Amino acid sequence: MRDFILKRVAAIILPFICTYGFYVILHGHVSPGGSFAGGIIVGLSFIAFSTIYGIEKGRARLPETVLTWTESFGTLWYGIMGMVGITKGAPFLANKLAGIDLGVPGTLSSGGLISLIGLGVGIRVASTIVTLFFTMMEEKS
Amino acid sequence: MRIGKLLILLVALLVAYGILITVAELPPYGMPDNPVHNQVSERYINEAVEDTGVLNMVTAIVLDYRAYDTMFETIVLFTATLAVVITLKTSKREESGK
Amino acid sequence: MHFVAVDYWIMILLFILVVASLAMYFIKDLVHAVIVYGAYSLTMALIWLQMNTPDLAITEAAAGICMTVLMMVVIFRTSRREE
């Protein structure tokens, strides 16, 4: 996998794939898609990078501490977003009951907490896939 | 040996027959008077935009109406990753020691 | 009992699905079986698209590619191609 053409094509195309993944995550409440599909696309762009450029360069882009922190905080972020409802006197994970402004349906800022929760879940899924890939690649058999 | 294989084939054909009979008895796809179209889906379709302010109804159900479900789904993902990392990871200290 | 006029595209795609899943069982080389699994998940994504569920189509396509890559990594790491 040390081909010149492959490296140049990947250098052009991979930023767009990563950006498209974040687009799918952030527009999950307006258009088809969602946090799970977008997170998998973001993770696949990093997996393709470290397959083409070598596992060491991929590790240099995403160190182990970064993956560990995103992995843990993606799960914790969901709980923190649920606590917003409790602080306003509503049930856990409440959205409309907590009195959050829902905005105009169809715009990017609509939906209250939903887009924030979706962003957390998407980053969490991406870090899951990248962690699985790195762990399997670096296994000493 | 031969009779055992024939018996397995017979059981497999019987199970396939039962499954196909069940599929033939299902209500036709996409009809408006199917039993899936009850008051639950009616409520979601009519009031999802008003309740959550989200146009994509799948996201509205996954991240708002059924938010507990998605939360424990992410916890399941976290646990699965944890198990894989604990099983397969070789730490730096252990590597240099040997 | 009455039948609905089923779209013929779904019939063709379901036939490809059955053939691909049978082929995955009979192929001995594991890498070839993983490639056939990619074709299976692409066909499944097309079926979801025919049934008007683009959400599931996107997720199926992305997760199928992801599973293909991860299974290939496992096969090459364990260096055991023939089962």
C-alpha cells in the first residue's frame, strides 16, 4: 500500500469524505441520515487514511489519549444532555417539556437538544470504529 | 450417516415450509388498513414536528421519543469496545518487559 | 387472499441477495467471501432504497463497508485465508 497514485488521490478525496460525514451528523434532523451513519462515515475516513499512509502516521494523527477521551466523553455527553431537563424541573432527557426553544422546523438550529445529542453520538461511534481498527491492527499475534 | 443427513434435510424443508406459509399469511405490503398502522404511528406522524421541531421523523423517534433506548445503545457500544480493548491490547510495559 | 403487484426490481434484488448469501457459505477463500459480503450489503442498501427508507440505506451501506474492512483486517492479521 505504498502506491504514489493511491496516496495523491486519497489526499484529495479524504477531507471531503470526512466533511461529508460531519454534514450527515449535523443534518440528521433535517435530511435522511443520522448520527450512527455519519459517525461510521467519519470513522471510515480515518481508517482509510491509516490503511493507505501506514498505521504509524494514522496513530500520529489520532493519539491514544484523544481516542480514550472522546470514547468516554461521548457516552457521558448523553447523560449531561439529559441532566439539562432535570435542572429545569422536567424529567430526564426532556426536550420540549424542559422549555427549550425548538426553533423553526427545517432549519439547522431547530430541534433543541436533538442536534447536540446527535453530535455526541456521532463522534462516539466514529471513535469506536477507529479504536476497534487500531486495536486489531496493533495486536501482537 | 446417510439417513441422518436425509433427516436433517427433511427437518430443514419442514422449517422452510412453515416459514413460507407464515410469509404468505402476512398482510400485503404498503396497504393503509394493515395492523401496523394503529394509533401509535398515527400520533407520531401527526405530532412529531410539533413535539420535537424535527422534520426527519426517524431522528425524532430515535433521539427524542425513545431517547432512553439510544442512551443504553451507546452504553452497549462503549462496553463492547471496552471488552475488545481489554482482550486484544498489549500494553507498552508488558512489551518491553519481555 | 389477494396479492399486490410487486415491483420487479425488488424480485431481482432479492434473488441476488439469496445467491450472495448462499455463495458466502460455499466459498472456501475467506477474502473472497468478505468481498461477496460487500456485494450482499450493497444489494441490501438498494432494497432499502426501493422500499423508501433512505435512513436505513445509508446506514446499511456505511456499516457494510466498515464490517468488510474490519473483517479483512482480521483475516490478514491472523494470516489464515483458507478455512
